[in-house]
Amino acid sequence: MKHWKLILKLLAPYLAVGLFLCVFSNAWLAIGAYHAQILCWGVRSMGRWKWPQWTPLMFLALPAALAGPLLLILLPHIAHEELSTWLARYHLSRVSVLLLIPYFGVLHPCLEQMHWAPLRKQGWVAHCMFAGYHVVVLYRLLTGPWLLVCFGVLVTVSVLWQVMATKTRSLTVPLVSHILADLGIVLVAYLAF
């Protein structure tokens, strides 16, 4: 992969989040801009992307289903403000979060895995960039120490996804675990209203 392409792909979520979430406070524009970049970069590589298939290692994806319940339990203790207030800041209402459930819970993991799977092969920088953009998204919600915990957990998850994708020669486990985690998280967001 050419150096400049790698840099632009790694920066894709930062550009979308930096402009549309941090400047314009609009979560829909941020995720839309991020996904548009993924699709622009991924159109040529989609044909080579191996779609998931069943594997006994699928059970390794099940702990990701705990993301939502853990967030529900921990959030009152680790957040600067109520989740509903934070969501409203980014133009997310109960109705828009309801629409976000299939979009963020299913489509987003598919697009994100398509984007990050080849990048993860580049090593630690990619794992840290993946985790880091989530910190930018959450910096106004979570307290400092929990932002560090979030960063560490997401670096670890990214590394585990790479290991599982390599071991199974498929994105089954990364994709299923990503869907389970994101569905749990967006359901917690919906329950916040």
C-alpha cells in the first residue's frame, strides 16, 4: 500500500469526527462522512474481501455481547454527564438513535471491518489509530482515566481481531464480535432517553 494512501486511510475517521462531530456537533454527518470515505477507499478492494463464514471459533465473539450491559452498569460512574445529554449535543434524539440501531449496529461494523482489516496488517500504528479515534468521539463523555481504559481495550480488541482474522483466514469472528458490541452500545444509547 502506498504510504500516502495508508496515511489517508488511517486518518479517515479522524477527518470525519474532527470536522463533523467536534466542529459541527453532528453525529450523523460524522458517521456518514466516515462511511463515505470507507466506500471510496474500499470500492476497488471489495472483490478481494473474504466475507464471513461459520467457524467454531465464532464462540470467541460472544464476550463482545457484554459491551452493552457493561456500559449500562459503568456509565453512571465514569461519565461527565448523562448519556442522553451527550447524545443530544450531537443531534441524536430518541427517534434518530432508533434509526441508528440497524445502521450503527450492523452496517457500521461491516464497513469498519472492511476498512480496518487490511490496515491492521500494518501493525501497532493501525491498532492505535483505530482505538484513538474512539477516544476523540468519547472525550466529552468519559472521564480521563476511562478514556485511557477505552483506548487500551480497543487496541487489545484490534489486535485480537487481527489474530483471529489471520488464524481463520476470515473476518467472521471480528465481524460478529463487532456487530454484537456495537448493537449493545447503540441499544444502551436508545435506553438513555
